[in-house]
Amino acid sequence: MKRSKDSSIGIDWSAYPADQFFDEMITPKGNARRASREVVRHFSGLSREELEQRRIAAERTVRDMGVSFTVYSDGENIDRVWPFDLIPRVIDAEEWQRTAEGLKQRVRALNMFINDVYHEQQIFADGVVPSYLIKDSKNFRPECVGITPPEGVWAHICGCDLVRDSDGKFYVLEDNLRVPSGVAYMLENREVSKRVLPEFFESNSILPVDNYPSMLWQTLASVSPQKRRQPVIVILTPGVYNSAYFEHAFLAQQLGVELVEGADLVVDDDDIVYMKTIDGLERIDVIYRRIDDMFLDPEVFHEDSILGVAGLMRAWKSGNVAIVNAPGAGVADDKVVYAYVPQMIEYYLKEKAILPNVKTWLCDVPEHLEYVLENIEQLVVKPANESGGYGMMVGPHASKKDHEAFRKLVTENPRNYIAQPTLQLSTTPVITGIGEAEPRHLDLRPFVLQGKELQVTTGGLTRVALKKGSLVVNSSQGGGSKDTWIVQREKD
């Protein structure tokens, strides 16, 4: 479709192809969806010169704010500026309210499942979920059996990835319950939008996200074993070479807490965690840890780990410190376990799942395996415990050699693989040139916090595939991001 050359029009939406997938902003007939009308009208009203100035201002703002992420490539750590697209992703507030309820329901059931796993394992005894899932799980921690963390919560901070399919409905693609990242970028995306599109926020129809630090503080403080005083909270990071270090430092600054590494902490003979300071040792009540289980405590897990703290598990088991997320929570952060979450919701909550899963084939089920092997060219095949888009194969975009390689992998270790249909992921406009926008696929990672209360972020981190036709949205593999606007619109 030929582009308009009228420089007075910022984006010519009549030239935008919205009829290939479900587009979240423009209908197949070229009209703005109701929640997006103001955004579409505004971006049309800007001249191309103004639009380009805003785009450049956004890039400059991201650089000036120091928003970056780390990519590991050929043994090197490469810091890159966070890729941000100027056009926001817009979601209607009424739709989001229902989605948030579905997320709360899901996380409540997942925490009940984790607690059951480390205690009675009743869900297995009742035949709702097969017990081999735990026996063969890479994230099951026998060291956690019999422990009940504060408030009975194991996964305090969860990132549930949502996608829209061709029917326009949200589906849960996966659950991230170990050390989910991305919330700092959600907050920084909003800060960039406010600076370069300030006029949009004057109407107050865009719901805020800047209450997240207070939500996080409340969640962390609510699980502190010390109730008589202000809890001392720290964020435990692997260090500056971690890909999410920007977020660790950002959250520590936002919460006003210390960012520490393993060497900054010590567990004394009293099974209490202390932080080393120039004034001596200071007792720590809550550790928001951003390192994996196996590096937490060399006394219990990897004995050569220098990232964790010797004795940390002793202190946790003694109830002298809260660890967020709790060790062992990753037992539910498994794409095979994911397939059973709707059954968990019915079993523990006696409710139907509000948010559906994406259809999933479990390769360790014989009839599922047969289907996957026969149809691998049309499916997305994923390992059970990888993240960031690594180790997966998108059948329609892969070569015959890749198909055969994955047939072999799946056959040799079926428990470690699932398959899902190649979704017709929804799209939204991305600026691709001066006055030009094209549809790109995207997902959404909202964050669910559970301590004494259960809370959901207003929207979340929208990740978008900047490469035309790509379904991979991860920033480490060429994806970018958008600000996510939950909009309260006037009734028609």
C-alpha cells in the first residue's frame, strides 16, 4: 500500500495493514478501536516533523536515563540501550479489571500448589496432577520439604506472560515464578512517555503504574519475621555482570534499600542474617533475592557458589529471615506444570479458570508425543525450564534440519518438552520510518504480588518483536518495548 506524502499527517492510518492479524489498535476496516481512538487521532494530528522530533526525544531520554540491558554474546557482556517504541499499547480498563482478577486467581492457586508439593502432596494423591512431574522436576528442592514460609506464600512476585490470539482474547503463555524480571522497564517506559507525550496525561484517563515500588515494599514488609519494628530489607544481586543488574539497582534505589552481593551478608551461629556495614553487623529481615536457588547457599546447594551466603537456608528454615521469592518456588515455574494450572484452580479454589492457557501438548504423554512428532513443522516446541526465548523452535520459521533435530531432542527426553500451536499473535503499530508505522507482534508481562495482600500491576511490560514477521519479543533476541496504557474511556 502506497504511503501518503502529506507531511502534515504524522501517521497515515489509511495505509496501515490491519487485516492480517488481530490488531489491538486498528480494526480490519481501518478504524481505531474504541480505547485507542484518542491515541490514533493524536498521532495523525502530529506533523511528520513533530513525530520525528518526539521519536528522537524518546531515544535521547532512554540514553540519558541510562536504561539498558545486557546481552551475552560470544563470551562478552554487551550493554545495549533499551529499545523503546513511541506508540503506546492501549488496553481498555474494564477488560483489564477482569484480566487482573484472572491473574490473582492463577497466582493464588500456584502458591497453594507449591505449598502442597512441599507438604501433603494431596493433589498427586487425588490424581489431579501426575506425581512424576515433581520426581523429574529440575526445580523441586527436597531441602524445602516441610517448610511453611511467612503467610504461606512461596512465589511473592510473579510475571505471567499473556498473549492475544486471533480471537482477540488474552491467554496465559507461561508463568515466571523464580526471579521474574522486567518491572523496572515497565516503570521507565512510563517515565519516557510522560516526558515526550505529556499532553496525553493531562486528562488523567491513563491509569498510573508508579505505585509499584510501594506495592513491592508492602509485599516485602508483610512477610518480615520481625513485626515489632520497621523491617530491614535488602536486594540480593549476582552483581554487575548479570543481565538484569539495571533492574536490581533501579529497584533498590526506588525502595530506598541496600543492594547487596553475597559477600556483603553473613549468617552467624544464631542462624540470623547480618549485613556488614561500617558500623558493624546489621540484622536483615527480608531478602529480595535475584539469584537462582542453586547459588543461594553453598552449604546446601552448589558448594562452590560465591554468589550466595553460607547458612542462608538455615536462617530461612529457622524463621529468622524471609526470602522472596522463597527457595523451591520454581517447582511451579515449569512449562509442563503450567499445562495443569486450570486443573489446580478447580482443585484448590473450586473455581473455573478466568484466563485460559494456550493449548499445550505434553511430550511425555504418548498420544501427545505422536502428534508433536507428526506435526512439528506447524508447532512451537519449548523446553520445560528455559526462559528468554532460548532453546525453542518455531516450526513454520525453522528449517527441515531444525525439525529433525528437535524430533530427536523430544524423543530422547520427552519430559523436558512441550509443544503449542503457532499462535496468530496480535499486533500493534510500531514506528518504522518518518511518518510510517507497521504492525508487529507483541506480548505482555504483568506482575502479580502476593504477601498479606494480592495485587496486580496496572498493565505490565509490553514486549514487541521489532523484526517484521518475528514472533520472538525478547530484548536479548531483537525485541523492543512499549509503554502499556490502561485507559478508562468514556461510555459510548
